[in-house]
Amino acid sequence: MQIQYQETMTLDEKLAIGCKSAELRKAGDEESANRLLRTAPLPPYIAKVIKEKVGLDYLINSGWNLSEAELAFGSNWLSK
């Protein structure tokens, strides 16, 4: 089953976040690299698997940008 969703960031924006995160990691700033990486939207299919396998609390508290998952599954998806 393919999940349809609207992207909230362009691919270029996501790649820029990934590249900057890699630069921070290479410079030894692991905490900033991880924090920045979590600003990129987590793909809905990954968010769904994390919710099902690890749990909703972990998903919400992980700090990931869940904007695309909310668009794909509805805003109440994070409260179920």
C-alpha cells in the first residue's frame, strides 16, 4: 500500500539539512547534528512503523518533524 502525502519541504531543503547535519557531525557536534536532522520531516511510512513498533510516546518525544505524517494520516493520528 502506497501512502499518499504532501511534502512540507522541498527535496533541496531536505538535502541542505542533511548536508549541514553531516558537517556538524564531522566537526564533532553530534548533538547539534541530530537536533538539526530532526527538523526535516520524517517520511510518513517511517513514522507509521515507529508508532506501531516502538509506540506513540516515543514517536512524539523523539523530536522529529511529523508534519508530513500529520498530512498523510490526519492531525488526530498523533493522539490515537
